[in-house]
Amino acid sequence: RVNQLQTTAACFVLTEDEDQDFIRKYFEINGFNLTETEFISYSGADQIDASMVVAKYLAEKWPDSKIVIHRDRDYLADEKIAALRGKITRQGYSFYVTRGVDVEGQFVNAAHIAALYPLIPIEEAEAMIVQATAEAEEDSVSRLIDQFFKKEKPENQGYARKIRELRQQYSDDQERYRYGKKVFGLLKSKVQRKIGTHPDILRYSPHIVDQDLSEISLRVWPQI
């Protein structure tokens, strides 16, 4: 598929997302010119090594274009993210990782909602997010637990103890571990009930700008 590309893109974004609506919108909000950006899915967070192979091919075929590799943070520890970042940047590519579990969660922001819809005070937007997070808790915790046991087993078969630890881990930092896609959907429904019409939350506001991602876009399209 990549070999068949006919493009003059200034930037290639290799993303784990098959559904690119959210990632495309979020990159646009952070300064990416979508008409000059080619998004290519590498089909899954576990395929980061495959993305590096594709990136190398793109760099050889389009040497003047910049390459960004996106990965959702999911449930990776900070040291693993740092190792991934080093591995990618050493090859000359840029790395973007979400702050929470997924890119949908970047739009779950009370100040952002209040800026888009002044009918909703920021305190009410915060309450909506708290409620949506609570409603999504079982899904969020289940995903955290499933991801842990998918990759490793607890010591001495201590499954019950590890599940308690993971539940506590979620409770201690819900913003980090909540399932953003689920929370976003619940939040969107609450906003719709409040304003009486279908909301468009995938829009720019300064409250969801990511400094790292914006700096990457400036390296591709420097401001004069």
C-alpha cells in the first residue's frame, strides 16, 4: 500500500488507529496541515516495530518529508514510554504519545467543553466529566486488568491481590487510566442533552493543545 502512494506530503503520520477521525482532528488542532499530511495505520499498538520498518521505507522514498509515529499511552509505564521514545527518536523520527490511555481522552477536558459551549459553565462541565468517568469505571478498570494479565502473571499466582492493586492504581489516578473513548462518548451525550443539539467536540480550543505535538508541527511547517 505504501509503495503505491502518489503523494507530495510534507509529513507522514504512522498511527496505530484504524479509525483516524480523532487522530486527524487532534493533529489538525495542533498545527498539522492535513492537506500535506499522509496518515498511515500500522494496525495496533503492539506493531510499533512494524511502524519503524515502514518509517524507514518512507524516509528513503521521501527524504524531505518528516515522519511522526503515534502510539496511545494505553497502560504502559513511564519507563517503557521513555524507552520507546528513545528508540524512535534515535532513528530521526518524531514520537507522539497521548497523555492518557487514548487520543479520545484528549478531548475530555472541562475548560475545552466550556470554551466550545458557553452555555455550560466550567463547573458543570467538570461535573459532567466526573459523572461520565464514574459511569465508565467498570470498563476502564476491566481494560486495565485485562491488559496487565495479557502481558504478565502475578507473583505466586496472586491474582486476587493483583486485581485489588490494579483497582487501587485506577482510583489513585483516574484521569490517567480511564478509558477515554468510553468517557468521551458518555460526555458527548451529556453535552447534547444540555445544549439540545448534536455537539461537535472535535474542534480547536487552546485548552487541548499539546505542547510536544505543536512543536513537532512547527518543525514541519515553521512559522515565518
